[in-house]
Amino acid sequence: MDDVYRKMSSLNQYVLELQASLGHLDAETRREIIGEVRDHLEDKARCLQLRGLPKEDSMSRAIEEFGQAQEVGLELRRVHGRGTWGEALLAALPHLLFVLAMSISGLWSNYLMPGQRLPGRVFDLAFVVLCLAVTAYAWCRRWPRWSAPWLGYALVVLYFPLSTTTLPGPLHTAAFLAWLIGCAGVFFWLADRDWTTACLAAFSWVPMFWSLLALDEVHPRVEGPLMVAAGVVAALAVIAFIRGRRSWERVGALLAANLAIVVPVSWVSIFCSNYPGFYPALLVWFPQPTPPAVAASLAFYVAVSSALLLGPWWFHALGTRAWRLVRQ
């Protein structure tokens, strides 16, 4: 009984110190954080007991490994607190630069100098270098929330060298799997810190990079303006995310933007293809792009893209549960 009291006393003391260090966060957010931290520490203490650590020392070790309350509170304030307008603009900037770089490259190759490409695609290369540089800076700053979109694009652009090299088949497959596993690990780590921030990073993949791929066979006169519009919508959604106070507000902004981007992109990819009579693979299920077929296709695209956008959340939840089962 004394051991149980000692464990609860140290946990309650830690929770009180952590609560005091959460600062200006609203009451609902503070309750959610405290509940998650308490559950995490109790689970950690049980795992330590399963490893053979005495009960009276398990909670103290769990708290020690979790970190000092003041430092953890500071990190949680950065993650859950409302971002400034400057942070919101920094987070929105990569989406605008992405569509700008893609649009300038397309404008050059299709209109200014048809049939020719800029040496080394300097605009695309500049965007790649900038993403990697900002990501490295964010790493030095302990990954502030505004850096999530930059990190998302950095993971995507790391695949570009792999896609342009002529590696043998098995070696290319192994490199692709290594890149994919590395990206999954990064998203799992992000979701472990804050699942909404991980979804913000995934927003650079879906719908943004997905839209670029979906519009690949669309006439450039339609592709360019639509990508720019998608970038503006994405930037506004990211600003709303950073300025939001609650998790459902932030994720709701991303899901609403995903809907606003995916529906017109999917529609255009069906009806504005450069190849007459060619329709996306989904419409192969139907003889012709009739209204019911198109409606089903759009609903499918929205459902899949929304699931991928929330991928870090459910991937982390499934991975954590599987790890707990393995430990037990």
C-alpha cells in the first residue's frame, strides 16, 4: 500500500508541476494534455515493471525518462499553443513556393520556349534546396510546428534523385523501400509528438503532391491555374491550422481544404485529359463517365485522400497498439 501511495504521490506531484508550466493554454487543452501524460506515464511504469523493475521505482523511472516538467511543458506549449501570424505565414509559404516553382517550369517549357527546358530546372532545384535548408534549420530549433509543411516537402523531394537515376531493378526497389520506410518512421515520430502536426506535414503529400501527379496528363492551360488555386487554398488552410486553438479546428481546416482541392482536380483529370477518350483508372470500372460514375469516382478520391491525410494519426495509433501487444 505504501508503494502504491508513493507512486501516486510522485505522479501527482509531476502532473502539478507540468500543469503549472503549461502557461496560457486553454482549460480544455490543458485537461487533454494532462490526461494523455498521466496515461502515458502509467503505461510506461507498467512496462518497466514487466521488465523486472520494482514497483516502488517504476513510476520514478518513467518520470525521469519522460523529462523534467518545465522542459516538457515548454515543448507542449509550442505544440499545442496558438501560433503567431508570423509562424502561420512561414508554414503557408512552402505551398505557395511549390505551385510557383511548378507553374514557372511549366510556363517556360510550354509557352516561353516550347520544347526546351531550363538547364537543371533551376526553379525546381531552388525549391528543393530551400526545403532542405529550412528543414535543417528547423531541426536545430527543435522542430517548431510551422516547419511541418517544409518537412513534408523535404521528404517528397528526397525521392526525386531516386526517380531520375537508372539503377538496376532490384536496387531501385530496395532504395524506394528504404525511402518509404524512412518517411514512415518520420511521420510516426511526428505523430508521437503531436498527431495534428504530423497531419500538417502529410498535407504536403496529400492533396498537394497528389494533385500535381493527378494533373500530369491535363492540358497545361488548365493545369497551371488549377495548381496555383490549390496552393492558395492550401496556404489559407495552413494559416487557419497554425492560428487554431483546438485539435478539431486544425484538422477540420486541413480536411476542408483537401475537399476543396481534390474535387476540382479530380474533375479536371477526368474531363480535361490531353488524350481523348482516356479517363483515370478508377473510371475503368464504368463503361463511360456518366454522372453516377463521376460522382462515385469523386467520392472515392475524397475518401482515399482524406484517409491518407489522416494517415499519421491512424498509423501511429495502430503501431502503438501493436507495440504494446508485443511487449505484453
